[in-house]
Amino acid sequence: MSDYRRAKEAGGTYFFTVATYRRQPILCAEDVRNALRDGINHARHNHPFTIDAWVLLPDHLHCIWTLPEGDADFSLRWAMIKRFVTKTCGATRQRNEWMGESKKRRHESTIWQRRFWEHQIRDSHDLERHMDYLHYNPVKHNLVSRVSDWPWSTFHSYARQSIYPQDWGRDYSVNAAHDYGER
């Protein structure tokens, strides 16, 4: 088994990728969107955090959170959110034929992948790169041709605040010199 270590800076800002089990395209369905929203609100009520950016795609999501000063437990928050969605949608979204021994032993569902990916944001340039990547993701995955056409993204609130122009993304390329990812 790998010796994976998560970044754990209290009060830090993190980029996350969370995917559905077997990449099921269910996250944009109304019942799952509503459960996800309610799960986030439930987790934030008990363990506050700020959502800096978000994009919801059919089989995964990306987001950027900032945790409160003195708190680094994003894993607890994700566990609460995933559990809430599973309990809310499990009756209609559970796929019993996908339940292997490991999933049964761990009391897991077939809605979420077991883990998630996180990256600690290092500086303002790193934040900008991850914000751009996150907001451009629906175009990257050929879901829309323009960033502004994807409804489940914080891009719209940033465009209303003039942080992004409404037509942003036309000349953006995730493979261009945006230096995305780890160095």
C-alpha cells in the first residue's frame, strides 16, 4: 500500500477533485445536486469553511476551499458531505451489483470514489492557475464550447463581479503556458 501523505496546513486553501464511483455521470442530476448542496450546508454548519470556487461536472467536481484559522481537517468535511449525499440518494443511486467485498467491509456506497485528490494552494499565482483550470474544465471535457454556457460553476459569480470577463476562456488552453499542476 502506498504511503500517501496529505497536506495539512491549518487555515490553508486547497484545491480538490472528487469523483463518482466508476465515473458515473450522476452529479448534475437534480436529486444529487440538491443533496450535495444540503450536505455542504450541513458540513459548513458544524465545521465552517469558505468555498472560493466550484465546478460540478457529471462525474466529478473541482473546488477550492479555505479552512478556518487553526483547522486543517478537510477530510472530515468531505466525509460528512459524501455521507450526506449517500444517505439522501442511496436508495435510488446505489448499484448493488458493484458492491465488492471491500466496499461491503468498509460500509461504502457505489456513489463516490473512495478517496479524493487535494492540492494545497501555495501562493496567488497557484490560486489563479487552479481557478482558471477549475472554471475551464467544462470546456476541456467538451461539455460546452464556452465557459459561460456551463450552469454549475462559480464562474458566473466571478463574471458578475468582473473578475472574469463574460467571454473568458476563448483563448485559454489547459496545455498553454499556465503552469498548471505540481512543479
